[in-house]
Amino acid sequence: MPWIPTLPPTALADEGVAGAVAGKVRVALYQVDDAFYATALMCTHGQASLADGYLDGCLIECPLHQGTFDVRTGAPMSEPCTEAVRSFPTKLEDGLIHVLVNDDEV
């Protein structure tokens, strides 16, 4: 599985969240303290972009119906979200946030 470079951490500076593409996968990137996380871009409940959501600590709030997910695991944390959003490992390398995706998603 390859690590795909995406954005520099400065892209997340204002809101703590930004949308990006890792291979064929659209992701939302998050910064919580000094750690970086990635989930699928779209909410599993209402098909809204989580990159447009409000990040509060480790929780991203969907902008459509205000359900929340834990950005560290993708787990749904409040209604109406009940299905986890896919999460991806990340690492910071050469000044970019890298996301680990499957070979068929490159």
C-alpha cells in the first residue's frame, strides 16, 4: 500500500480541516494538536463534505445535519450519524501530509 502525498500542514492552519485527494480517494485531513488524521471526505449520513464541517477537538461535525465523527477512528459519535466514515493512516514527511491508501486506489 503506497503513501500518497497530499497537502502541507499550513493548508489546515485556519480551520484545522481541509479536503484533498490521495490517489483516487477524496479525503478530509485534520490537525488535532500536533497530530494529523484523514477520513473519507463525504459524510456517511448525508453525503456532505466533512472538509466543510466544524472541527472541535477530535470531533468533526457534518455541515448538513450536525452529526459528528471521531477523526482519529472515523467512529460516529452523535446522531444522525450511525455508520463510521472510513479512516486512513497519515504521516508527515518532506513537509507534506501523506495518506496510506490501497494499491487499487492509487
